[in-house]
Amino acid sequence: MAVEIEQFMCRSDNFGILMRDPETGDVALVDAPEEKPILEAIERTGWTPKLLLVTHHHADHVEANLALKKRFGLKIIGPDAEKDKIPGIDDTVREGSTIAFGNDEIQVLETPGHTAGHVSYYLPQSGVLFAADTLFALGCGRLLECGPEVMYESLKRLSDLPPDTTVYCGHEYTLANARFALTVDPDNKVLQDRAKKIEALRAEDKATLPTTIGEELATNPFLRWSDPAIRKLLGMEQATSEEVFAEVRRRKDNF
């Protein structure tokens, strides 16, 4: 049985995630952007977390770590490469680590690019990926600590997951990402239709997530480095996939 997930807003545009195994009742948080909305979500669902999975060290993902640890006594797990920057961390994980969770297993994928030690959490039995600030709906994270070649490899790896994998991301950036995506992939009918749906969702203040790997492969320009139309628009028909990705990222930075 797949995990149950409660997604909710924190801060101005962060997503908070509560995850529960329906058979065992085990509950985990993915990142801790802000205490108050997390407490409200716990109260609303009745799900009390014993585990906090941290994806990376940025303040808008770890701000509530210590307060939640004090309140619930939860165990904080995060990337070994960023352990000195994560408040309250108890255990560290790296590529290949697994975490038992209910009747599922959480696999740790190292996905650097946004930060040098960023990890994503993948539950293969439930078909769920928590990508935080590596992969966004129609976008990817800014390259704050690594070059484009590093993020390219991380995105390539995530894009190889099963197309029906459900993807949860760290931020509600989809509307701005859609508007940019149309500048580099303007004739993509699937993207055009998705952009209209996103406009409608945001007009009603509704979330645009989760997404799926398959939907991103069809519409996200940061994963479509092999698409002939994008390559032609960029004037990069003979470029490597990594070079195409780097140019799309450069254009988004200046959008």
C-alpha cells in the first residue's frame, strides 16, 4: 500500500510534506521550512512525526528543525556532506543509503547542483520522489554551489526513474517556470496546455504539485536537452546535451 502524503504551504512559496505509512502508522516530515504551518498540518491530520528527512542545508528547509525536535523528539536525518550545516542532525545518509519506513524503503539519491550535498528521497514501492530543490515542476534549482555539469547529471538520473513516479518539489515556482519554458519550447502543445492549467490553478491559489517524471519529460525544458525544436531555437543543433542544459539554465537565470 502506497504512503499517504499531506502537502501544504510554508513561508511564501515552500512546500511542507507529511508522509504516513497507512499500515504501520509511521509518520515522517520532509524538510522543515516553518514551524507554525507544520504544526497545523500535524493537528489537521493527526499524524505525529518521529522522523525528519532533510534534503539540504538552506535555511528555508531547516528553520524549524530544532523546535520540532524539542516538541516531538523526532530523529533528524540529512546528507552527510552537509551535516555541519543542518541543525539538530542525528544521522547522516549518502548515495546508496536506505531508510526503513513502514512497509516501504526510502532510497537516498545524491542529487547535487543546487547545493553540493543535496539529496533526494525515493520510495520505489510507493512510486514517490521527494526532489526538493533539484527538480521543480517545469524547472530546476539554481546552481548555487555547483556547475551545470553537476546538476545535469543529477537531473539525468532523476529523469531515468519510472515515468509514473510522483514527484514532490520544494517550492511553488511552477507558474514562473511555465512562462519561461514557453520561451524556449514555444511550439510544444503539451506544454501549452499545461501552462493554461497552471494559470488556472494559481488564479484559484491552488497548488500545481505534485507532478510526475513523465509529465516533466514531456514539458520541462531542463530535461528536454535532446529535443530538436529546442536545440534549433537555441542554435545548438550539434551541441552536447550538457551544453544545451547549461544554456537553458543560463537563460532562466536572466529571465
